[in-house]
Amino acid sequence: MALRRSLRLSLGALLGSVALCTGASVSGQGDPEVALVAVESEHLAPSVPMPRFKADASWPRLPSDTILGQIPGLSVGPDDSVWIVQRPNSLDMHEAGLAADPPTTLSCCRPAPHVINFAPDGTIRHAWGGESHAPEIGGTSQWPANVHGLFAARDGTVWIGGNGKDDHVVLQFTADGRFLRQFGQRGKSEGNASSRYLGNPSDVFADGDSVLVSDGYINKRIVQLKEKDLSLLRFWGAYGAQPGGGTRAQPFDQSQAASTGDGGADPASRAFGDIVHCVERGPEGLIYVCDRRNNRIQVFRETQGEGEASGGLEFVRDIVIAPGTGGLRSASDVAFSPDGTYMYVADMANAKVWILGRESGEVIGNFGRVGRYPGQFFWLHSVAVDSRGNVYTTEVGSGRRVQKFVPVGLIR
């Protein structure tokens, strides 16, 4: 009850209150008032230059009475604006006292809407979300109970998934929150062989030709849909084979994401682990999949043809990330530098962004450490890069931040 009131906050009120935000002026390279903070880093391959970053502590610019919850979705749009999807439902009454009825605090805070679009300077362009933005089927809103994953497509639309109870659907919206279409249906799941339904999808990538979905909290597979009508093109599991390893019992329990009760990561497993966490199309059209619980990224190449399993697809290679990592595990998300030289991997457990050579797959170094100050991470979840090489990250758990890292040269 306390948080529902806050979700009725109008977009006009949210945007109007940005002017009240305290702190440094609008951020961006070349702005003398940007609050750049040194970031802890390691250069592990001295023979290879590594980009160096500083955290921009003045970014983004939220209204002074607004707070973010867990942020499980991040994407940079074609105009370099930054999109996040966050969880107002992850905040408690002590964090969101203004949302209580009556309010329990005087000045802060109220939850932000689920979806926020930041201009490159950190100001808010769009903010919306919630059940009113999605259709009902059989009396059930198709808006996810627990949002997870967001992708800003080059056509200006936004895709969202979810990993809460019955969240077996991905939805497409306009930039201002108008529902367009969906694949799957809340409450409907048929396992890894289904051509109609999903199983708690974690991430989406849409490039105008097809829509890739990491169908990964209940199921253990990648699903590829035709962009035109969202009909099935193919699905696959580890190494491009038919999905194996069964499905997770429903509903997904958040404690399972941090457990080592499964015996630990197996980077050589012939099946995806029990969280297939991201899907990204990288340079040269390769498809990168985060097999988070096995501490690896699997890379695939499309060949030709189509089919319900791996037809028209071939496995390229494994990229293993901090293989001995337990608990939350390491391979959470992946992004690429604008010129394709570097690959960035968000490591949830070790609280680092790994920097790899994109072509070689060699680990060059990393930046970040556990902590809650600028440039540090707790439950690091997502990573994205804009056309200027700025790196953005988001955190879940009690991290609950979006951060911007500005490139400041190379370490040689």
C-alpha cells in the first residue's frame, strides 16, 4: 500500500522536480564541474594497452525527493541516451517514507517509476512503468511482477522482461511507454522445447532482423524470434545444441542466485547453468551469451537456415571469467567498446568490470571493487557502453545504483 501511492507520480512532476536536484552540474567530457572520481583498477596484461576510467559522481540527475531501487536492466539507445528498468517494489518503508500514507518522512524519498530514460547529460527524458502500461490477458496484467532486463532498440522502442512469479513474457513499448506487442504470456510456461512460451526471460536484444531472448531463470536456453511477427526462428542451449539440464522449479527464489548449493560453477558443462543471464550481439554479428552460474560467456555465429534447435547456428568459443568464483558467480553481462577493440564483462560476485581484448578473449585487466562509494560495486548486474566510450553499470541487491565511467586515456 505504501509504495503504490508513489507509482502514481506523474511524469510532469518527476521531470519538473529535476531542477531541485543538488550536487554538481550536468556531466560530460569537457565540463570543468564534472565530479570525476578515481577508480581502483588492475592492469594484468602489461603488453596490451588498457582503457582507464574515472567515475562521474555527478551523473545522473535525479529529483531530490526520488530514490532508485534495484536496477536489473540497462541499455544505451542509438542516440546515446541511457535507459534503465528498476524495481520500486525492492524499496522498504524506511527508504520510501514519502510514499507512505500518511508520509513517514518530510523530504525523502518516493520511488522512481520502473523505466527511466536519461539524456547523455544525466537529465530525465522519459519515466513510466507499471501495470497500467501493459494489457490484461484473462484478467492478468502482463507487466512483470519483478522486472529483469531492458533493451533500447535502434527503432526507438524498448523491450522489457521479468523473472518474478509467472513472468514468462517479454514486452515491447514505445519510448513513452505505449504497449506494442509481446511474446509469451504471464503464467504460461512449457519448458525448454516450447515454441510459444518462455520461462522467466532475463534479457533481450533486438536488431531489426530478429529478437534474441535469454530465456534463463526457469528455462535454460536462448530463443531467437523473427522481428516481423515474433514467430520462432530457433532456440538453443550450450554449445548450440538442444537445451539440456532441465528447468528450474517455479517460482524462482532470489536466494538461489547467490547459492553455491549446486556444487559450484562448471565452465566445461555441456548444458547452460541455471541462470542464462544475458544475450548480446557484438561486432561482426556474433552472439554473446552470459552463462552466469558457470562463470563463462559462450559465443555463437549464425550460418544459414532455421529450425527449432541449433539449425543455422554454430558455436565459436567459450570465454571463462574468474572460473573459481562461487556464490553470485562472475559472468553477468557483456558490452563492447565503440571500435570493437575491448569487451567489458560485469562480474557480480567479484564486483569488477573485466576488460578483455574482444578478438583474443584475453583478460587485460579490470576496474572496480566491493563497496558503495563512486566507482565501487555491490551486486554489479549490468554494463553498457555509449558511442563515446563511456561505460555505464547498474547494481541490484542493496547496491541500487546506475553509474557512469568516463574514459581518461590508456594505461600502457
